[in-house]
Amino acid sequence: MTTSKMQVRLDQASGAWRLRRRSKGREADTLPDPSMPPGTDRIPELRHIILLMMENHSFDNYLGRLGRGEGLPEPLPVNRTYEGRPIPAYRFSRTDQNAVSPSQSWRSSHIQYAEGRNDGFARAVEDMAPDTNPALGMGHWGEEDLPFYYDLARTFPLADRWFSSCLGPTFPNRRFLIAATANGLIDDAIASIIDHPRTGTIFDLLNRYRVSWVNYHHVPPLQLWREQAGVRGRRVAAHTLGGLLTRVDYRAKGHVRCTANVYPLGLARTVGHLRHIDQFFKDAASGHLPAVSIVDPDFDTCSEENPQDIQVGESFAADVIDAVMHGPAWSHTVLIWFYDEHGGYFDHVPPPAAVPPDDVPPHSLADSKGALEWVGRHLHLWTSLRHQDDAGGAYDRYGFRVPAAMISPRARPDFVTSTVFDHTSALRMIEEKWNLPSLTRRDASVTAPWEMLDLDGPPYFAVPPKMSAPARPGVWRRY
């Protein structure tokens, strides 16, 4: 890896990390380069980092047939049901998904992990949805289904050891992306997220050091402002409790309005940085993208979460990537395409151990006492939630592998890395570029994916490559 222009100094000292509230004096202890002020741009070759995080697919489920990186082994892996019936990995015959299975809940993910054997994917379906075909967790798709993604993963640097941040669902993993901790969350229950990490989020740091950022989303602007009009105190509790009373479910669905929403108590400081997806395409076309962008899919229609048709999500991602590659800011941009977690779909590589982010243990809302317990039991919500959360485990292990590629004019051609990354690696990349302190032990300990770039030589992809069209025409880009 060429690092002469980066001079990245990683003082990780994770054993000495103490969880604490942010203060400028103490932040200096974990700066990538303590000789420079925080907020200093250490890598001016790049001006824009874009994070395009899609939903719910493992590496084997999407790229197992790619023939690049470590995909599905031969003979194809087999999982067994509780009765011992063998179910081998197989290719799905259609691109829409079952509405209820497989599951990526905390419990399901730990059943699938099976103490490192990765042989519990069929049993996890039986456990969560006994009347559903247990083979659903063993299916995968191929190039005929996802031509744009396959071309993308063959053209640009591919990471075949990018793991989700924990063995759990959407909310905890997206929390790791923006805060390097789930802050104890293990499910997607809306009423579980009335909190904020003591060390803050990357948004807090970007705001403090005046690094521009935007979270682009699909919620109509008026609707988002109406939903977030009361983002403080009792209004947050009322809004969040309303979501709980409407539904408790292990799938995020439309409850995720944007990635920033997974820490709603911080929205008072972030709402001014939320933009509709139409604005993303305008900003990409005009060259006015911020320093950091999080581009969210529509979590109801094009995130690729079940029961959606995966080709609809591919068309959205293709439009986003095409807009970046053909915009005037391309020469100074890096985009990471990746997934929040595996969605309950099979992967054969056991997740390795990870550094626990902090001293906040996993906990379930179903263990609440007082008013929430009474409400939950009265509405019969706790039974489902308790089952989804019923597993041991901590944040000391990564979740399953997910697809991940880096798209940039400075991307290394014909490059596959097997370095272990997780979502906090993207966070660490932002921290190292702008000399920002780490948030928790996790991002202090991880490796940022700089090796996927060549910052010394001429940009290999200065002229954007022509990519295969997605299986479905894009309908998202209107500017």
C-alpha cells in the first residue's frame, strides 16, 4: 500500500481508551496526527467521501458467484434443519424476496453463526418462521440477476472481508457506521432508540470542526420536518413511543427515515443537514457535493431489504454511482458501496472477533420495567420482541460479510483486498482524512480502507469506465 502522501499515524491505544463525554482537550489523545489541529485536511487529493449503504445481503448471497474474491466454495456449502435435513446453497429463481424470512435479528444472527460454524441459516428460518421454507436462508443470486453490481465488483477494488459491525439487524449496524457503537441496541424497535452515545456521533465531530456533510434521503421534505418538529425531550419520547405502539418488528421498513434517524436525540443538531434525494442528483451534477455524504435508499422500495425486488435497488445504486462518476467532482471523490448487514442470507466465512466499542452491554427493550413494560405486555408486543432478542453475545464479534467496493478515479484496478474491515472502517477513513478523534475503542482499533486507493500515481479511472446497465432501467435520477 502506498501511503507516502497520507502519512497516516494510527495511535490506537485501545486498551487505554476511557469512555467519556467529548471535550476538545481530551480529543487530542486520539487524533490520527496529534501534531495537526483537528479538522485539518490531511489528504487533499480527495475532497468528497460518499457512503452508499444498502440493506440486508451477505457477500455470498450477492457476489458468491463473482469469481473474484472469496465467494461460494465448491462443493456448495450445506446447512441442516433441526431434523437434520440437508439444504445446500442454491440460486434463487426470482429476484423478489419473501416478506418474513430470512431474518437478521440478534437471535437469528447468533443461531446462524453457530459458534463459528456458520451452519445455522436453515435453522434460523425454522426458529423465526416455522411455517416458512427453511431453504430461504441458503439462496443467492448471480450475474444474470445483478449485472451492474457484478460489473462494479469486477471493475473497482473489492473487499472480500468487509464485515457488518455486529451480529444483529439494521439499527445497531447503522449506529456503528455513524457512532462506532450501537450504545446497547440489539433490535430495530423504534422505542429502543431514545438515547445518544456519550461520545457522540461523526456528525457531532463534523459540525464541531466545520466539515460539510449531508444525509440524502427519500422522505418528502415537508413530511420529514413535520416528523422531526419535536426532536427534544418529551416530544421525542412521544414520537418514538408512537412508533412502538404502531409496530414492533425486526425489520426496519419505513421506520428508518434516514441514517441519522437511528440516533434521533441528535437530530436537533443534524436536521439542517438532511436533504431529499433529488438534491443529491442536483449536487452531483453541479459539482457541489459536501465533504461527506451519506446517500440512503428509500427503505420502503429500493433498499433491497425483503420483500423488495433486488433489481429495483440495483437500479437506484446504479443511478447514484453513475451520477457521481459523470459529475464534475469525480476527480476528487471516493464512494463506498456496501450493506448494513447480511439480511439472514448465508455466508460461509465466520465473523472474526472485534474490539468492543465501549462498556455499554447489549440490552432489550423487552426487559424494560414500569410504564413501557405495561404498555408492551398490554398490546402483546413483548413476546415477539423478546424472541427476536433472545440470545447471548456482545459487541466483541463482527457480523457476517457484506458486499463492499470502492469507486473512485484513484481506485486500484484489478484489486481485491482480504483485509478485515467493518463499517467503522469507513468512519475511520473520515477521521483520518480530516484528523478527527476516534469515537470509541472500535474505530480507534480498525483499519481504514486506504489500500484500495492509489494516491501517488495518476488516477487510473480518470475517465469513468463504461459500466453494464442494471437489470432494470433507473427511474431515480431526474437531474
